[in-house]
Amino acid sequence: MQDYSMLCQQYSHILGGEMNVKHGVCSVKKDRSNINLNIFGKPSRSGVALH
């Protein structure tokens, strides 16, 4: 499991996010608040639209 954790850590480093290993699953959380998003040509800052 230690090798898996190291692999997850390297993956999170590549993506520039924070890693979390829970129940054998690697997830990486990354802040995406700097994305300029347009919906139907209008600027949007909705968190729902970013997911």
C-alpha cells in the first residue's frame, strides 16, 4: 500500500493538487476557482457549472 500512496502523491504533485487515499482509492483535490467560464456567452462563477 505504501507504493500506492507514493504513486498517488506523485500524481497529485503532477496535477498540483492535494491527495487523499481512502479505502484504497486515490483522489486529488485541485482548486479551480481561477477558471474563466462562460455559459451561453455569459461569464459564470457557479461552482455547480465547474463540476
